[in-house]
Amino acid sequence: MKNSAIFILVSVAVIFGGLYFRENRRAHKAESAVANLQTNVTELEDRLGQQESRAASLQTRLRTTRERAVAKAEEVSQLKQTITNRGDADAKDKNPMAAMMKGVGEMFKNPEMKEFVKSQQKTVLSGMLDKTYAPFFAQLGLTTEQSAALKDLVLNKSLVDASAGMEMMSGEMDATNRTAIFEKAKVEKDGIDAQIKQMLGDDNFRQYEDYQKSIPDRMSIGMFKDQQASGAGALTPDQAAQLVQAMSDERQKFKFTTDFSDQSKLTSDLAGNFTKEKMDQFLQEQEQLNQQYMSRAQSVLSPDQLGSYGKFLTNQLGIQKFGLDMASKMFGAKAANN
């Protein structure tokens, strides 16, 4: 009887112990679930905070963008009004080229813009000189250092003209001021030529002067060669050399009434240089010279290449006309009276 009671007590204890462990296990699971839920809530709160922060940032950016848009709209409105005013003035003058030159002049009044343009000119001219003068440097047998020094001098000489052009366009100038700039540029270029002569010596300097006379032709054929670089119409080095020689020969023999391609032959009277009569006559004479170029090119180029060369010369003549029109507005009689 006593043993039965002990067995019952032990059984009850085992049962209650099992129930305790089961409930304890459930309690732990519940606590873990609560802890996970709390973690999730915290993460959601963090995310919500981030979203609220992003929303605030976006609202700030949107507000800033709207403010900028309003400011830009005002600038556009002012610009439109300025363009309208200029358009009205242009319509009265009936001279859109003069209006364009006036706009360029306003642009060059900005020192930062002038420095930017100078930097671009130097980069472009440097590349052109590398390509154009490389045969001459090789012909003279110059060292790398001598070639670099000579290139710097030639580049500086080219930049003198570029700088003078910007100075003439950077504001209202009368004939006296323009002539002074022209003369100053001539003195600077003569000084650079003296340095080149001292570097090269008399004989090599004469070769340099002769080579310079062929530069316009070399640049022209260089552009045509680049234009024909791909396909069956590409020029061979021998063809390019023959064309340069032919153009140089014909140019040297041709007598322009007023040769705008040779600045050394222009007078300091800029208004007297750029008259309509002189410019029209030059373009007519240039067209005659182009015909002589075509005649010489027949023995050098294929029929297809010759056709392309004729179109190229026509395009170049159009570019020359545009350049002369611009120069006329800058330096012509009307500009000289300003």
C-alpha cells in the first residue's frame, strides 16, 4: 500500500514535470517570438524614419528645384526680351552680320571667355603646326629640342594674329584703334621672325620663308586629304605632295589685285583694304586660280578624286567669302566710321 502511494506520487510528479517543461518551452518560444516582433518593430521604425528623412530631403530638393526653375524662367524671359530687342534693332539696320559681330564683341569683353578662347586657339594651332611643319623640321635635320623651340616661336607668331583679332572684336573701336592694333601685331611678328632667323641662320631662314609661302596650300591639301581618308578616293602621300607643289607653283605665279591670303601685302588702312569692290575682285580672281588648280590636278588625280577636289575648292571659296564678309563688318568703311 505504501509502495503504491509512492508510485502514484512519482507518476504525478513526472506528469507535472512534463507539463512544466512543455509550458516552459512554450514560454521560451513565446518570448522569442515577442523578441523577434520587437526587433521587426524597431527595424520598421528605423525604415520609417529613413523614409521620412528621404521624403523631407526630396521635398527640400523639390522646393530648391522649383526655385531654380522660377529663376531660370525669369532668365529665359529676360533673354527672350534681349533677343527681341536685338532683333528689332537688326531689322532696323537690316544688317544681321553686324549684329552677329556685335554679339561676338560682347562675348569677348568677358576676361574668362577671352582666356578660354586663347587656350582653345593654342591647342588647335599647336596640332596644326605639328602636322604642317613636320616635313620642314625633318628637311632641316633639326633635333627634337630645336624643333620644339622653333615650333614655339611659330606658334607664338600665329597667336599674335589670333590675339589681335579678339582685341579688335572685344569692343567699340574706331579706325585709329584698329590700325594701332594691326601695327602692334606686325611689330611683334617681325620680332619673332628675327628670333627665328637668329636660330636658323640666313640660309635656313630663307628656306623657312619659302616654306611659309606654301603653308596655305599645305593646309588646304591636308584638309582635302583628311576628307578623302576613307574609301577608294583616298589620296596617296605622293598625290598629296604633287598637289601641294602644283598649288604652290600656281599661287606664286598668280597676281592678285589685292591678295587677302597674304597679310604682308595688306596695308594698315584696314577700311581701305576691305571694300566691296576689292573683295568681289579677289573672289573672282580666286575662282580663276581654282580653275588653274583643277587643270594641274587632272594629271595627278583620278576622275572621281578630281570631282571631289572641285567640290572642295568650291566649298573653300564659300568659306573665304564668309570670312571676308565678317572682316568687312569689322574693318570696313562703316566700321571705320564708328
